[in-house]
Amino acid sequence: MEALYIEGKQQGAQLDIGNSGVQTGPLPAGVYKVYTPVDVRVKIDAANAADVTPLTGDIVLKGNTEKYHVPEGSRIGVVAARDGLTGKFEYHWVGRSF
């Protein structure tokens, strides 16, 4: 059975999904579980994750969750996979880095 380690961790501030990329601030190292109500593209980068485009990054389909390893100080960037999609992107630290 897979278990998530979230003790003492809060969900991060939600990001507004739209036609332009947005990003979190620098994050502590760890595994992050993300959720999106619309199709998005996701990028992890230490310098600039907001430059993710609908043609780059990993796709996360609406209503699904994915887990990503985020190195110390890196950011999660997100953009709508198609014009006109909007919603709130959620992320939560769920485990230690490997």
C-alpha cells in the first residue's frame, strides 16, 4: 500500500490556470502531488518555470493527480493546455526527496 507523508505540511497557495504560465515560489525539496480541474502542462525548474507553454512540459489531464520530484529551491510552473481553460492548480508536499 502506498502512503503519503503529509504530517506538518499544508497545501501550497493555489495557482490560477490560464493562457500564460504561472509558477510557485521556490519550494522545499520533496515529492509534490498536484491536481488540476482542466488539462494543463507542468514544468519544474529552479530559475523559471513560468515559461511553460501548451507545447512544452508534462501534460496533466483534468481531474487527475500526478506526483513530481521537486529539487530544493525549484518551482512548479503551469499553463492551460488549450486557450480558454481556467481553474485552480493545487499542489501539496507528500514525501521526502529521493
